[in-house]
Amino acid sequence: MSKKTLNKTNLTALGADALAELLLDVTKGNAAQQRRLRMELSASAGTADVAGDIRKRCATLRRSTGYVSWRKKGAFARELSDLIGLIRTRVAPDDPGEAFDLLWSFLQLAPSIYERCDDSSGTIGSVMSDAMEHVSDLAPMLTTDCRALAERVFEALQDNGYGEFDGAIPALAEALGSDGLARLKDLAQAVEAEPLSEADLARYDFVDDPEHQRELAQEARNRSACMILQAAADLEGDVDAYMARYSAKQLTFHTIAPDVAARLLAAGRANEALQIVEGALTQDRRTVFDTPELTQVRVECLDALDRGDSASEVLWEEFCQTLRVDCLRQYLRRLPDFEDIEAGDRAKSVALAHPDIMMALTFFLEWPDMRSAASLIEIRFAELDGNAYYILNPAAAALDGDYPLAATLARRALILDTLDNKRSKRYGHAATHLAECDASDGQINDYQTHLPHAKFLETLRYAHPRKSAFWSRV
């Protein structure tokens, strides 16, 4: 291996003095990296020093109000992750209790952090989840009084607007023990028993119906109590107590029914689980087919009741509606030898004729079957959704080479959607797609019923002569 390769061995050979100078040089002007270096220096001085510095940084983050732009969000998330790493590697081995306190303080930063940035990508949420995972790792080593810990968890769940403490009870189950869980349940039940205050009702004063206003206020006030009691029931294996937190109507919701049915099934109560699933199936079929979890638990219930044929019918019906690859694979695995080949061909015919062409294209890309994907595009080009770049871009890339016509048509759909709908921010991408179509032109011997490349380019110039921002990029 070359001595110029950037790896630990080669860098170590430079010596401490040279590395120190390099670190000072590369971190110059970078406040985040300089903070990280200072934290490492504190860690070398001892657990108390690094813990103190982490607390100071958390306090600064809590006071900060500046908006974190999308350009800076990655670096910000890395800094937060580094803080968790320091707690885990530098504090936890010597002082688990202190590490737990630091992680808990870090999680309490969530509201101030989320208010300062757009986390639609889930980057910050992943950091918070990592912090809760490390809380779970520390739980067996904690010596905190279980009742005091229960009260601390209860307090955190009362102000849990961003869900940062959602997993606190299962994470701390071992530290809470039966006494801690009992204390949590007592606190939750006490909240439910309290009468609604004027402040509770005032939050919903925009609702005209007083009874509905009271229902909304009660539901909001009891939300954290319900979460606590359900989490406790889960840890105690009490399925009935878990179910009791939902109304009969809620048990038909496609977001709730799979979860409840899975617990009943795990408890050996397959008939009851299937009843829950069938209750959800009485709702809007489109909603049900958008819920893979409900279909999966339904199949598992039928299998548990020795109704394998019915389970296969469910999988086939779900596939015909949604073209989900996992449903078809499960269905085919249940068939006798050689019958799966015929069924696979039948499934492809279903996909080719499916009314949602983008759903069909996604299926063939995931299966994968590039020949059928190409055929689908060539036959039903006019139906393509050119705005679905997240499907058509990878489709074009996958079809390049063996199926140049289909790849070109996918790119044409993207180009036409961009120009017809004046999506000016995508003009650069559209110009690139057009260049790729030009590059593929020599590989296409027969355009079938579609315009040859030169003619397509001519129609574009005729239809969009004034889009200079696009043509300047071509």
C-alpha cells in the first residue's frame, strides 16, 4: 500500500507534532471542528471536564435562536451526533448516571432545535433516535431510584411535542422495574381522573359545539397518559390493557388495527386478531390497500388459523391492486413447483394492464423485468407522469444500453413535463435529458410510432421558442 494513502497507519507515522499542526490548520475558521477538538482535550483531562463542557454546549444550543439553513443542517446534525458520541465513549464507561443525565438533557433540546430548522428529511430526528438508543444501552447500569425515574419520565412525556421521548418507557424498562412502571401508571391514571380545567377548554374555543370541544380537550389532555398506559401494558404483556386504551371506532383505523392485531396474534389469540383486521376492512378499501401492515397481519392470522388458501387469495388480491413486489413473492412461494412460473407470467400481464402506469413501472423496476418495463413505456408513453422524476430518472438509467428507445421515451416525458408546465428550476436537468436522448439516437434503429429524435427536437423548438433559459442550456 502506498505511503501516500490517507489511512490511520500513514497518518500516525507523521508524528504527534505534525498532526497537531495539521489539526490546527484544517480547523482554523471552523467553529464546529474547533469545539470538537476542545471537547477531546477536555475528555483527556477526565470525565468531569468533558461532561461540564457538554453541559455548556447544550446550554448554548438551548439559548440559540438563529435559523439553520439546509446548507448548514448537515454540519449541525454532525455536531449533535458528535456530542452523543462523546457522551457514549468518554462519559458512559466511567459514569453511566452522568451519561444518562447528559443524554436526557440533550433530548430536552429537541423543541429548540426543531424550531430552528426544517427536518423534513428526518436528519435531526435520526440523531434524537440515536440518543434514545444510547439511553436504552445505559438503562441496565443505572442506580437511580425507580420511582424518581418514573416521575422524571412522566414529566418529560407531558411536553413531548416532537416525539423525542416516545421511546423512553421501553428504553428504560429495566431501570424502571415493576415499581417504576406501577408509579408511572398511577401518575397517568391520576391525570385521566382530573376534571378538565378552563385552560384545557380554552385551547379549543374555536369549536362551536361545547360537547365536541370537551371531547377534543379531553383527548389532548389524556394523550400522554394513554401512551404511558399502553407502553406499560406492552411491557407487562397485557394485551387487553393495551386494547382498552382504544375506542371501538379507533380499533377500525388502518393505523391502529395492524398494531393491535399483531399483539393479539403474538398472544395466541388469532381469532380475535382476525376480527380486528376484518373490522378495519369494513372501512374504505383504498385506505386498506395503502396499509401493507394490515395485509401482512391478515395473512399471518389466516395462516395461524390453518386457512392458507385464503391467505394466498389475500396476497393475490393485494398484488392486483397495488402491484407490491413483496405480496407477489409471498404468493409465489406458496405455490407448488412449476405453478409459480405460470403465476409469475400472469402477474406480469396484470401489471402491464394496470390502470396506474407509474405503479406498474415501479413494479417492473423492482422485480426486476427490464424487458416488460421497456414494453410498458413504449406502448403507453402518453400516460407517463413526467413529474415523477423519482421513478423516470432511475428507469431511464436502468434501461440505457439494452432498451435505448424506452430510456429515451422516459427522458422525453421528463422534458415535456418540465417545459409544458414551466418548471424553470428543472431546465438544467431537462437540457441534460435532451443531450442523453441525442446520445441514444444512434442506437435506436426503429422509433416505432414515436417521433425520431430530430423531429422531436423540431417540435420542441416550435412549441417552446421563447424558453431561452432552457435553450441556452441545450
